[in-house]
Amino acid sequence: MPANLIDSSRHIVLIAHKNPDADSLGAACAFYSYLLRSQKKITLFCVSAEVNPNLAFLPWFDKITDRFPEDADCMISFDCGSYGRIGIEKELPLLNIDHHISNDFYGTYNIINTSAISTTEVVYDYFVANGIKINGKIATALYAGLLDDSKCFSVPECSSKTFAMAQDLIDSGADHPLCSEWLYRRRSLASLRVRGILLKQMKLLVDGRLAVFEVPLAVLEETGATLSECKRVLDEALGMRSVQAAMMVIEHPRGGAKLSLRTDGTVNATNIMMSFGGGGHVKRAGTRLKHEKYNELVENMIVMITKELV
């Protein structure tokens, strides 16, 4: 049982996925707050050397390290749809906490709820089920993930449970103004510059139903924008009246490309991306293409998307 694994461990590593978002890191930070009560040794780990500075408001952000401790005897991953998203390979007991429909249950133990709107919702349910008191720091960390993955409570998946959880977290001390300010109103100059470039270069295919963005390294270097700042444009494109799917191809510094796909549900993003080694959700998914001739694979992907749109 997950609780037994936690109780028997001496040094637990909490893992947010590569280039973490507020959901992955928020879930990890909430668990960090909880486990501090146990007087165990806790490490907050992310393989990415640089983490999105817009997440600096999260409790314990300053505790994140990209160095994996040698004396660790347990790992807990958050929002990692596949083992590869962790970014390391360690033969240690692993508790896998997630909400991705493409999760392949890679953990020693798995707490997966694909109907949850965020991984922080899965963590929240775990805390409630086990009678774990939610303090202000835990509440803010969980609320940040809920706010981010629900797109500020705008996605169709929001339900009465979503708002009941939000109310309970705010009653427990979650700082709504802080979360909304950092996640939705603070924009860097780089994000504004890359937004203009990408919208100008956007390609509309299939009678305007598919938007495609190509982001070469030169654009990233010119603007200084991060991957997360680039991907914000995808949601904007999907908001256009005609667009039912929006795909972004970001050239990777080590070769190949990082792909992200957003849809209104007409196209199953998970099925598309799983065909190319990725995964995610029905409306949001991604993959990493390491093949140097990734353009051929991208063309194949566009053909697959087109078939679902026509």
C-alpha cells in the first residue's frame, strides 16, 4: 500500500516532471509540506536545471534541486504520464500519482484518476481520504495546479466537484489572488515577443480547422522565450472560431523536436501522440521526436489529424 511505502521510507524524493507546470510542481510542493510533518528526509526534485520563474510563488520553490540524492530509498512522481517524463532512471520503489489517460501504471504503486481535472485533485482526494489536514501552504500549492489545469476554471471538464474543491482550498488558506496573478497576469517581455512572432507565422490548414506553429531554435534564441511561454499561443489559436486543433513543433537543441497538440475534442490528441511515443489527455497531449528527419513524422501526424477533421 502507498501509505506503508511512505511510512517505511527514510529519504523520499518528490519528483515533478521535466519543465514542470503548476500542476506537477504544485502537487509535489503540497506533498512536501505534508511530509515535513513526518520528520523524514525529503528532497524536492526536478531534472530540469531551470524551472519556469512564473512558478516561484509556490511554497518550497526554493527547495527544488536537479541533483538526485544518493541515499534516497523511495520516489513519488507527480503528473508524469510516462516513466520517461521523470527524466532519470533509478531502481527504487516508486509511487506514481497522476491523472493522464495515457499513464501506463509504471510505479510500484499507482494512484491514477483519469477523470480528475488535475494531479493536484488526485493529491487532494488522497489527503481527504486519509484525514490529512490541509494548511495554507498545501492549499495554495494544490489550488495552483487546479487553477492552471482548468485554465482558470474555463475548460468544459469543470464540474461541481471542481468548484467544491476550490472553495475548500480557499477556506483552508489558498491564496487565489497570488495564484491567478502569477499564472495568468504576469507575462515576460520574451513571452510577448514570441507571441507576436508565432501568431504572424501561424499556418491554417484543413479549411482553417488546424493551426500549425513551427518554432525554430532561432526564434527561441531571439526572444528568450521558454517552452511554456510558446505553448500559451496554442490555447489562443484554439479559441479561434474555425480552429478545432492546434499543433506546435518546437525544434530541440539536441536534435529532433518537441510537439504539443491541443484540440476541442474532435481530434483525440492522446491517440495521435501515442502513435509517436507520447501521450497526455484527449484534448491535450505531446511527444518528443528524436529523429533528425522529424519533419517527415510531423507530416504524417498532420495527415492523421486531417483524417479525423474531415
